[in-house]
Amino acid sequence: MMSDKPLISVVIPIYNVEDYINKCVESVRNQTFSNIEIVLVDDGSIDKSGLICDSLAKEDSRISVYHKHNGGLSDARNYGISKSNGEYITFVDGDDSLHLKALETMYDAATKENCAIVIGGLYIEYDDGHIEKEEPLCSDYVKRTNRESLAMIFSGKGYSACGKLYRTYLFEDTQFPVGKLDEDFATIYKLIAKTKYVAFIPEYVYYYYKRQGSITKSAFNVKKMDFFYNAESVYLEYQNDAYLGNIARAYLCTRIDRTMHLIVFDENREMYSSELMLLTKKMREQFLFILTSNIISLKDKIVYFSEMISPFIFAIYKKL
């Protein structure tokens, strides 16, 4: 039976998530918006994930499975995009899930507001079953300009690739950066910059499963410098824009601060002295901006100035 609704591609990267795949895929199969294709990309899993994917594909003709060598989340998403046929596309990580009406709600907003991107809310689900809501990005349906949307992204809000619906053409010349962390922040702003407007909806559409020991909470390693480098790259790209440049610059200071903390509180911090020196230098370069900024709070200014003297001053304060 032909549908009068366009096809939505749901790309699901899979890597060693055998305990979560069934819940994830079922949440997509059961969507009230049924004209979908489910693209499962097995990114070189060494557990039973690949076999589970093949089994699920036999149960539902809307599911296609691709097995590839491990290349990381970005590479798996890019591969999934290349295999997608939908007019719209969305991403679900293999251990996460969608609200029952997620696709219907986002599609309705996309057509009503004539927007190429729709952004919904995210639930955070913990190991013990406790569920929280991320800070809402809107209290009602709202259509924001791309500059308003970029300002939000550049302030560190709403940049997850998930919980969003995109027109697929946005990815024709944009890919997720392979081999990098913080791939969402490095990519989403580029997609928003291609649009005129973005639709924000108050509904929470996506369940993000926060497992203990996730990459964002585990011990520091050099790859986590990507959190700093990505923010610096965005600032340098927009530094001549008086409005967006200042917002991106303030968030750069936030990212420097947070990356410093990851190192300072790591038990192997002596291994990362060169990275800490670089971050201290970068924070000192922002002295005049921090001093005169009306975006940065007084509390944060005190923290940043103390880190310019020594990154360990704030660490000592936190332990008192």
C-alpha cells in the first residue's frame, strides 16, 4: 500500500550493543509514522549485535542491514546516510530509543513550518531506570531563524545529532568528522547554517541512555581535546560576526574550562602537562574578552581568571 507521506530514513549505528538493540529497533518499528526505512549499520561489532540485526531484518522488510569494518560513530552515520533513500532522515544510537510519536510529531512540524530541520526534546535514561528531561529548548512550538538557532548551538545547547529530523539533502556535502569526538557539535551547526529557519517543538521525542562509563564521563585522554578544538574552530569561523562570534567565544572559554577540569581531576594528569599548558595559554589569550564580556557571569569570570594563574587553583577550591 502506497503512503501519501514521504519516506523517513532512520539511521542506527550499531557497535557492541547486543543488550539494547531490540528495544532500540522496536521503538522505531512501532512509530505512529509508518512510512520509514530502518538502516542498521553494524560497525564491526564483536558481540552478537550483527546477528541480532540480521534476525530483525527478517522480521520487517523496512529494515536493511549493512556490516562494515569498525570506523567509529561518525563513519557509521556517514555510511548509513549514503545508503538512505528517504526525503527526511534522523539518527538513533543503538542503545537509545524513540518516543512512540517522535517521527510523526517532528514530520508534522517540518511540514507545518516548512523547515528543513526540526529539533525536539531529549529524555536522559540512567542505568537504574531513572529518567530525567534535558533543559527544554522551547515551551511551545517556535520557528527560529538560522542565526537564532546557531546562537543556541554556540552557547552549548541542543547540538545533539539525535532527537532531530532533517531534510536529507542537507547532508549532500556535509559529513560527520571521522575519528573525532564531539562529532555532533562539529556538524549540526553546519547543517543549520544551510537553512533559513529551524522548527523547535516542546515534545520530548528521544530517550538518550546514559550508561556508566560513557565516553563523556570516563577518564581523560588526548582525543578529548576535540571538545576544545571544535569550539575553537567554530569561534575562528565566526569571529568576524559581532553577534555569533561573541557567543561562540564565550562558549570557547567554557570548553577550555571544562577540558582543563577533565585533566586536573584525572589521576594520570601528569601525562597531559602539554595539553594543560596549551589550555592555560588559550584561556590567557581570552583575558580582555572575559574581563569585558556581558555574556560571561561573574562567577565564571573568577574561575577563568584563577585558571589563568594556575589550573590547579580551582581544583584546590573544589576539594575544600
